[in-house]
Amino acid sequence: MNRDAVAERLGRNLWVARRRGGYSQTELGALCSLHRTEIGLVEKGGRTPRADTLVKLVRVLEISADDLLAGIDWTIPAPTRPGGFAVEPPAIVATIPKVIPDALR
């Protein structure tokens, strides 16, 4: 799934959970200390929420994070340029001398 598909699916899952809980966007936003427009943006797939926002939502809605993430299969692509996490560290790292004496280990 690409980023847009992930946001759309998560938004749909949030919409279903909110409706099952009987909350309006305004009510859910108030209970989560979020503005109602934030709830609307997430539900429409216009924004992917931060981790702390997900925690607030699942706690108020009394659901699991799995419920909000259901149907999402997001594979992070490998880096396509140097500097990404999948690139080997430079060889210079292996040549740095020990600075901690053996007696302190």
C-alpha cells in the first residue's frame, strides 16, 4: 500500500469506530483534546495521525490499535540513495582505535 492508501484505510477504520461509539467528530475531538477538523482530516485520508494521536483515539473509542490499523499492509520501500538506513556504514568506523582501556571493560 502506498501512503495515500494507508491514510484512506485508516480514515475509514476511524470513521467506522467513531460511528460505532456514537460520537460526532466534535465530541471525539473534545475527548481526545483534538480539534474536530483533525478528526475530519484523518477520516478523509487527508492526514496520517501521529502515534500519540492514535493512542488518544483508541483509548477514547475503547478499541485496540489493531482495529484502526486493520487492512493496512504498509511495506516501507528500501532507500534509493545513500544516507538511508539500509546503506552499510562507512569503512572509517571500523578503523577507529579503541579508546577504553581493557582494564575498564
